[in-house]
Amino acid sequence: MEILNIIKLAWTGLVTNKGRSFLTMLGIIIGVASVVIIISVGAGAQSLIYDQVQSLGSNLVGVLPGKGGDNGPPASVYGIVITTLKYEDVLAFVQGSNPIPHLVAVTAYSRGQGHMTYKNNVSDTFYNGVMAMYPKVIDQVIDEGRFFNEKEEKDLSKVVVLGSQLKEDLFGTEDPIGKNIKLNNESFQVIGTFAKKGTVAFQNLDDQAYLPVSTAQKILLGVHNINMIRGKVDEDQYVDQVMDDMRRTLRIRHHITNPDDDDFTVLSANKALSAISSVTNIIAAVLAAIAAISLLVGGIGIMNIMLVVVTERMREIGLRKAIGAHPSHIRNQFLVEALVVTCSGGIIGILLGMFVTTIVAFLIQALGYHWQLIFSFNAMFTGLCVAFGIGVIFGYYPALRASKLNAIDALRYE
């Protein structure tokens, strides 16, 4: 029997028993769709992370408290408080007898969250204790007023600069410069506002407040440590050199002689991207492997259904054998029927995966993130090949069983 006729018969059987056919291929549909969604969404997430990290600039370096390693970042990344970095560490990078060459700007960060009020307007917001060089480090532009200077930073001045969204939330169209606001019951004078910056490294810089780091530490937070350090290098080629100089300076200040005893971690944007890429690739691979289990389950379901089909069509098999059908014809027909089911399920799974991936991209873009809609054609091709393979593997046994039936026994079957 020609292969086209076999496919036609298989398709006719598939359409005739729509409900059973759909339930048979459901495991394949879910498995292929899951693989496509996980890999495609993972690629989009990786692109988003790259975009957010690169928005900081490839010439930025950062210092986090606590020691990281090859197995991951320091514990401070996960919210564990580590108090090894101080404000004086940052000053040592740019002041004293040995300032670090090519480090053009640096700032400490001391972050907190509080209630900010002006008249009847209230905003729960993050505030950042930073240094006077902060705008140069992060490339934020003053829209109105000015940023605080080094003297105000050292004098614990109660001045604040607002992000564009926070300024709008508190003041609307009113000019905020020179006005006093309350931050956790402390009065601060607004001396400036930033131009719109948007989301950088998954933080919306427009709805935050910025004040001198010393003020944040001693008046609002009551701490002596800082959360992190961020510095800007004049040219990309000097990033590694600046990182080495930072490590050397901190080891001297922290009395560390063995690098294995470091209580800090120095990172660059490029190294962060490399680490993130490794982590996201591993996560995507693990999730795809988990999703592939449904393909195995779907394959077992197909084999069970095909065995039932063989039993239901016993008389047909006997009749065809009685009029001269070769066992290979019987085997090929049932094998092709299994392949039609699995490949149809694979195609539907691919289309479903593309649909869900598109919805996910649309929703995340609606939240204001730059999310790329990426369809992994490798994942689609792989999913279709796996579906075909499952059809061959799990359809072969029922097909072989059908081909070996005795014609007389099959005709007598009730």
C-alpha cells in the first residue's frame, strides 16, 4: 500500500474519533508547548536581563559586602545583612595618597524605605543615601534645581533630590524646589529633581529619593555600614585594572593578607552578564527537561491507545490479511497512524507555545520592560523531532503486534 494512502487512512481515523484523538495527543501537545514556552520565554528573559545590566554601562564596577565565588554571588545579594563595607572605604578609592587611576567617579549606597509626605500627598518609596558624585556614576541628569555637594554630604545636611515620578506624585504641577517634605518624620528640603531615567537594573529610578549617604546612615537608618559601592571607569579597557586596584585597597583597609579571606566581592557589568547567562541557561535546561517528562507520559498514553485500537480493529486486520495484505502493510499502517497523532500533537503544541509566548511578551511589555519576543526555532524543530521519535518508539510495539496477528484468530475475535 502506498504511503500516501496509509497517511490518508490514518488521518481519516484521526478525524473520525476527534475526542479520543485529542486526548491521545494531549500529552504531546503539553510537552511540546512547554518546551517551546520555556526556551522562548527563557531567551526573552535573558535578553531583558542583558538589557537591564547593559543599561548601567559596560564601564561600571561594583563592590558588594561579603565574599562571592565561582558558585554564585555573595549572600548580601539575597538580602542577608553583611556590614563589612564602610563609607571610608569609598573615600579611600578617590582620596588620600593613592587614588585609583581611571576611576572617574564613585558612590556608596545606603538604601532604605519610608513614608514621604508633602501636605496631603503620601508616597511609600525607596530612598538612596548616595555621594555627591552619584549623578556622574549613573548618568542621571538634573531637571530642576541641583544635586547636593560634598560639603552637604559631610555635614549631614537634610536635603533631598527627587526622581521625576516621585516629584509628580508629591507635588503634581507645583514647583518642588525649596519646599520641605517629611521622610519618616524627618524634615528634608527639596533641592533638585532628576529628569526621567526609567528602569535600570530592574529598579525604577524615577520613583526614588536621593539624599547624602551620611544623612541616610546616621539620621534615618542608624547604621555605619553601606549596602554597596558603584564606580565608573573612564574607558572599558581599564575595568579589570580598576577592579584589581579596588581589591588591593580594600584588603589593605580590612587587614586581609589572604585573598581567600576577602569580605567583599568586586564585580563588573560584563562579568555579571556572564554569570547571569550561565545561571539562566542552566535554569532553562532544567525546566525544559522537566517539561519533556510530559512527552514521555504522552508517549505511554499513545501506546496504550494504539493497543486498544488494535483490539477494536481485530476483524479489520483479519479481513485484510485474508485477502492478501502483507504483515508489513499492517505494521506500517498502525505505525503511520501513531506518527500522525504525535506529529499533529507536536504541531499543535508548537502553535500553542507560540501563542502563550506572545501573550507573556505582551504582558511584560505592558509593564514597561523592554522584552523581546523570541521564538526559538531550534526548540520547535527539536519538539517536532521528539514527537516524531515518540510516535516511532511508542507506536512500533502496537503496530508490530497487529502485524503478527493470525488472520483466522483475528476474524474469529468478538
